[in-house]
Amino acid sequence: MDKLNILWTTTNEDTITNMIAMYSINTLKKGLWNEVNIIVWGGSAKLLGEDQEVQAEVLGMIKGGVSVQACQACCEKYGVSESLRNLGIDVRFMGEPLTTIIKNGENLLTL
């Protein structure tokens, strides 16, 4: 499968705007990847739950065909689980899925 997983951990807004959103949407449009999946983890969950501009970026990615998942433990820690679910993000415990991605040698970009 031609899929890219992006593990988004940084709270840097430029990273989501000028790398993650731009890259994920454009590579899908150009057919460079069949699927792009974003995994929201750590401080990025707090940023996404609280920043409307970042939320707009992620909604644009979802509309562009990017799938987005978020670490439930992180979301609970920052009190943003419901906010992320309301955006259409799959909030669930991600430790095992991330480990499977790594053990299976799937494409994983970490930012």
C-alpha cells in the first residue's frame, strides 16, 4: 500500500501550516501517495484543540482526503478530546497502532 503516516508531535504552528498540511494535501492531489494519515500526539493535540487557525488547517486536510487520528491519552490530558472529535478526528489510544506501523516498516514521518 502506498501510504504515508505523519506523526505530528510539535506545537510549532509553522510546521502544521507550511509542512504537514501543505505536503499532505499536495501529495494526495498529485497522486504521490494513495493515502496520508496524520497521527496527532503530545503537545500538538493541545494546539489543535485550542487554536482555531490550526483547526481550519486540519479541516482543510480532512476535506482534501487526509485521515487524522489523535492519541486519546494526550487529548484527555489536555482536555481536548471532544473538540477534536467535533472536527471529525478519530480520537483513540494510539500506542499499539503506532507500534504496529513501526514494526511493519510502514512509511512514517515524524515532526
